[in-house]
Amino acid sequence: MNLLFTMKTAFMALLRNRLRSGLTMLGIIIGISSVIVMISVGQGAKASIENQIKSMGTNMLMVMSGSMKSMGQRQAAGSSQTMTPEDVEAILKECPAVLNATPNVSSSGSLVYGNANWTSSLLGVSPDYFIIRDWQTSSGTVFTESDVNGANKVCVLGTEVVANLFPNEDPIGKMIRIKGIPFKVVGVMVSKGQAAMGPNQDDTVIIPYTTLMKRILNQTNISGIMVSAVSQDQISDAKEQITELLRARHRIKKGGEDDFFIGSQTDMTNKATSIANVMTLLLGSVASISLIVGGIGIMNIMLVSVRERTREIGIRMALGARSRDILLQFMVEAFVLSLIGGLVGIILGVSGAMLISKIAKWSTYISFISIVLSIGFSSAIGIFFGFYPARMAAQLNPIEALRFE
Amino acid sequence: MAPIIHVENLTKIYRMGDVEVHALRKVSADVEPGEFVAIMGASGSGKSTFMNILGCLDTPTSGQYHLDGKDVSTLSRDELAAIRNRKMGFIFQQFNLLTRTTALENVELPMMYNNTSNREREEKALEALRIVGLADRAHHYSNQLSGGQQQRVAIARALVNNPSIILADEPTGNLDSRTSVEVMEILQRLNQDKGITIVMVTHEKDIAQFTQRNVFFRDGKILFDREVEDRLDAQQVLATIPETLEEELLENGKETK
């Protein structure tokens, strides 16, 4: 019996029981669409986490001052005061895998402009910072190397600070007071939003690190170094080179503990994506349960159908249908049920995912793979759960089947 | 000529729990090509079992069955299915058409299982419907047809693959007397014009009179096997039966006047 005709027979049989076929498909439709929605929500979460981490800068490494031992007691991380701006210069000079580096000094302070005041974080860096983080100004410019050398009182503002201090004014060229000291505003940064697991990046004032160290904090050490590697695959090289250099510069003996530690962006990305993957897997497997329930629904209906059509099977056998013709007929029926259910489920799932991203503002990501997988999965369910009823039909005795009332 | 059906010592034993039921006890018989045979007997006499084996729907416990010179008593399920498809046509008491399927599709059904091309299938099916006089009903659903018409569709289905044998299991059992004769007329015509061998089970003595030979079963054995003496011609009989009940009543009215 040719396949085209078998398909036609299957369609006819399914059309004869429209309501029943529809309800059976509903199980598969719900299963497939929920799998697609769940996976796209999970994948969307993963993609947005990755994006946020990427927004912190590319190929980035953070060198942070480590803990200091005082009288055998280890102090908190960052308590060591051994890192200096000279370390940064040395890294730039002697580590070939490093492209850019900036000292990192942070503090916080009150800001005043006219009647308005605001408290925000202060970040002292060199102009390399803007390159490493790939962060541009929306108006004005960033400060320059000569501002750093002269410890000039210039500042660049995040959008949140602008919103609080200059609700109706252009801040460029205005003077604000930071901890009582007047600073000239030279630029406003593009909004970056909330950092992944961190503070609002727009609520910050960025000034030359020399200015922050000499004029505000009056200290000579820096709290960290932000470094960008030449390329993605040189991140670990950069890490090694920096470690070696800093150990030498800080005169740490062989076997001694580092007084700094280096965190890379890839570490963070890996952690975050593995969490997102676990979430996707969890959501997907919960949804798959409904898919399996749908499959059992197909088996159930096919069993009923075989019983109901026993006489038809007998007639077909008497007219020359071989066992495999009957097997094929019922398999195709189950297959068509699950395939159509799967296709409708995909359409519903994709539009459901789009609806979620529109209404709930969750980012969703529909991958081609998840669609191909769900088509494959629903067809496999049809074949798997259709096989038993179909084999039952194929093994019927034609004489008994013909006599069946 | 060699017999088209040759059975020798055909035995069929069913097991019902611990009890053995001997449905057929060493039955031997021949059917010549072009014969029209009626099989008769009470229920439980073994005639249904005999028909099932002749129809390759069942296999004997022992004994031999040669169909067209070929031993078919030991063939597999699928081989038997192929023989049923190519050499046999079946007619049942219950018509056994597929419901919610058109007459044409019903007649096409046997050709679905032997790779006939779409066009040839339709042509042959229409031709078969023409032979039974139902070409104009080809696109009617089987359940919209009367009993007699359904049985004629079933006959068309039985002859569409040009079988050498048609096996009919009480084909008139569910029909009134006039349509019964109509069905017998078609069977006689197929038997005479196309030379198709017909083996038919029937309960009714007058229906058996339309055949050439009556075989009577009892207790799994052939009780007697004889030629029909004054064989009826269905066409002549039809001419004497009024077409409708009203006419029949009118006829009777005239006589009483």
C-alpha cells in the first residue's frame, strides 16, 4: 500500500472523529507549546545574563587587592594596601597579553549643584577605563591623560546623577561640588543600567584617579586594577603574566600567598550561564511531563480506535491487507495526530513566548534547535505510543475481526 | 481440466480449554473451474470453517488444500493475504462495506493493496460498479445505499481484481426475496459470462436452486454432494416477481376479483 494513500486514509479516519482527534491533539499541543515557552524563557534569561556581563566590558580582568596578614590574622579582602599606580604602569609595559589597564579607586561622596544635592559613588580611573568598558559619552567628552597627570578637578557623570542634579539643565561645563571641592563637568556617560548582581552603573561620578587619591582620599594605594586582554583567548595568559609580575613587584616569596586576586569576566559568565542552564532544564523537564501525558492520550485514543474499527481491520485483511499494511495505517494515524499537534503546539508556543516577552517584559529566546527538537519529539511520541495499538490491530485474526460486532 | 479447488483430508481442530472441537473431519472435495457451488448445513456443521479455509483466512490443522494447483495449506499470513487479494473475492452476509466511505472508494479498496495506479484503480472500480448496475451511485456513501445496493457494491468489490473464485457467505441472508434474486442474477451472470468460480454458503433451499451443485455438511463431514436438477434461472424468476410491494398487492387484488 502506498504511503500517500495511507496518509489519506489516516486523515479521513481522523476527520471522521473530529472532536476526538482534536482533544487528543490538545494534549500534544499543550505539551509542545509549554516546552517551547519554558525553554525560550530559560534561554532568554541566559542570554540576558550573558549580555549584562558582556556590558561590563570585553575580555576584562579585575585585579583586586587581597587580604593582608597582620600578626597572623588574615584581614578582609581589599585590606592589603600594596597595590599602586606604578603596578598599573608596569603591567602595561611588561605584560604582552594586556591591551589596556586602569587603576581603580572607589569611594563615595556628597554632590552639590545649586540647591540640589545627591550622594553617589566616586570612581577614580584613567581614560583607559572607558576603552576597557567600551563606554561612550552621550554628550561632552571623557577626561584625558593630561587631566590624570595634573590631577585636574574634572568629572564625568552617570545619567542617574544628571537626573538628580540637573533635572532641567545641560550639565556640560557646569561646576559641581564633590565633598565640598568644585569640579567641572566635562561629559555625561551613556546609560548602562543596573549591573548584573551589582549597583546601578549610572549612579556614579567618574574622575581621574590621581584627583581622587590626592585631593579627596589622600592615599597612595589603589583598590584595584581593571585590565583588558588583547583577545578572548589571551585572558588566561594575561592572568598568568599579571600574577607573576605583581608577585615580583610586591616581593612575595615562592610559596607565599598572593596579596591580590584576579577575577575574570568569563568566570562570572560561566557561573551565571550554568545557573540559567539548570533553570532551563528544570522548566523544560516539567513541561515534558505534559508532553508524555499527551502521548499517553494518543495511545489511549488509538486503542479505542482499534477496538472500534476491528471489523474494518477484518475487512481490509480479507481484501488482502498484510499485517504491515494495517500496522502502517494505524502508526501513520498516530503519527499524523502527534505531528499536527506538534505543529500547532509550535505555533502556539512561539506566539506564547512572544506574548510573554511583550507583556511580562521577560526576554525570551526561541532557538531553531528547540523547534526542530520539539517536532522530532512529538513525532517520536506518536510513533512510540502509536506502536502498541497499531501492533494490536495488525495481529488481529481476520476471522474474529470480521465477526466482531 | 484440473480442479481449481482440491482439498484432501481437510481437518480442523479447535481447542476450547481442555475440549477439542473437531470442526472438520477429513473432508475431501474438488471444485472445477467455472462451477457454481452452494454449501449448506446447520450452524456448527463445519461449513463456515470450510469456507474460511477455502478463503485463505484460516489454515487447516491437517490435510491439503490446493488452489489452482498450488498447495496453500502451509503458507504464511502475508502470503495468504496476497492470494486473497489476487485470486479471491469475498461477499458477506453483513455486506461489510466501510461506512462513511463512497461506493467507489469501497470498490477501490482491494486494489490499494496491490500497487494499482490511481487511474487504473478508478477505471476498474467504475467498470465493476457498471457490471452490478450501480455506476450512477459511485459517489454515494455506502450507508446512504439500500441493503440490496450495498450488497451489489460488495459484489463489485469482490470482482474488481478479476478473481478466479468468489466466496459468498450467505449473500442473501439480510435481503428480501426480490433483492435476493437480483443478487443471484448478478452472480449467475458473473459465473456464466466471466467464468468465475463461485462457492456460496446459504441456508435457503430456493437460493441453492440457482446453483449447479449443492454440498451439504453435517458434523464436520460432507453428508451429500449432488448436482442441482431443475436449476433456476434468476432472470426468468425476476420476470415473475413484481417490482414493488404495491404492485404485488394490486396483482393479488385482481386475482381475488
